[in-house]
Amino acid sequence: MGEAHHLTPAERVTLIKTVRQALDEAGFTSVPIIAGTGSGSTRETIQLSVEAAQAGADYAIVICSGYYAGALAGDKKALKAYWAEVSEKSPIPVIIYNYPGASGGIDLDSDLITELAVESPNIAGVKLTCGNVGKLTRITETVSDPSFATLHPRKNPYAPFLVLGGFTDFVLPSAFVEAHGAITGLANVAPYAVAKLYELSEKSKKDVSLLPEAQRLQGIIARADFTIAKTSIAGTKFLLEKLYGYGGNPRRPLPPIEADAAAALWEHPHTVELVRLERELSGKIHQ
């Protein structure tokens, strides 16, 4: 749980190799690894993407550095050129990581993301940690159209353009506009609950009798996602430690969660409800 930004290049390689080995040994040979490779320069981002591919990653997820956000945030041409060049020179498909909170406020609009989807065949999707459902809807209107794959084929035919949320509080509405799910920190805390929500969201498009249960789960998960997110990475790692025995503290300069805040998070009704749901779905009610 955390961002690739907190790892050295050598640690990134070690982590990717270790995860690939563990997945393969467990029989999950087809499970892909998405590695964060965004850096302070285009050149280094490309180099990190090459190293990630050599280590066994299947995709690179790329954020734009916020160091020069003052110069870049309003320069659509420069932002477009960044992802276009990285994707062109990366040996593995690239996912755009749109996370204003971690990039100095740089927030790509739907027009720019759609242009990149159309013009850059090695871009395989976008993760919208901006939380903008309208943006997600506008992008999916283009890329989820049946004609898109024919008109704009991907460099890797097994890596179609996916539109993914960065939070779990809009998985259900995302499904109904033909988005493709979410990459989310909360799934580390409640994997069974999040997976069940995604499953019901997809099935309810064809069987509306499942919609009330999907809505119920979405409500529980959305409330917990909002509450836990307010405690940042430290809060999520605290819950991982509390529930599963691993997690620890974030790397400095990020501070650990204060004891009072940790207790309040664990006892918060939204957390309690999520943990109860997770234990019910996982079969570990008495844990």
C-alpha cells in the first residue's frame, strides 16, 4: 500500500521481481503487475518503464510530477507530449494516472485524455483519482464504443483502453456508463467487499433484481472510503496492520497516524460497518 514515488529505483525492481515470483509460484501466472514509473522528467520515466518491464511488470502507470506544476498545469500541449512520448518509448502499455492531489494540482480534462486514447496506441487506460464521475462518463462515451477498438487499435491487442476509478465510492455508477472498475487503496482493506461490489455492479446491468444489493454495498463502501481516505495513507496502513498484521507506518516524511486518530478511525461507524461486511463475505466473522 503506497506510491512508487517512495521507492528507490532498485527497490522498485526488487519489488516487481518478488511479486512476479510469488504470483507465479502461487499459480497466478496470468495476473498482471502494474508498476508506477512516473518521475520528475520524461527521460527518467521512460527509463523506469524499461526497468519495470525487464523486472516483469506488464503495465506502467504514469503520473506527471508536480514539481513544475506551476508551469505545466495549464499547458495542455506539454502534458500531452509527456504521455505521448512515454507511451511511445515504453516497452509495456502505459496507464495514465490522473491524481491532482499527488501532482501539484495537475488535473487532465476529458478532452486531453480522449485525445491521448485516440492518438497513442500504447496507452491502455486511465486511473481517475480525481474522482470526477462526469469526466469518467465522457471518456467512456468514446473508448467503450464498440467501434473504438477497430478505429484505434492498441499496440498490444491484449491491453485495451480501460477507464478506471481511483476510489471505490463510484464503482456502481461507473459500471452503468461502461467504465471498467477501479484501482483503489480500499481494496487492500476490504478485498472481498470491493470484489463483490464490482461483481454485482456488472451483473445488475443485465439483472436489475441485483441492483438493490449493489446499491447497499456501494453505500457501505462509499461511506467507508470517504472516512478512511481522510486519514490518508497512514490510516489505511493502520487498518491493514490491525486487520491483517502488516502495514506498518508510511515512509517519512509522511507521518504515522496519531493514536487518538487511529482509535477514532477503528471505532467509526463507517469503518465498523465495512469490517463487518468484509468478514461476512470472507467467512471470517469471528476474526
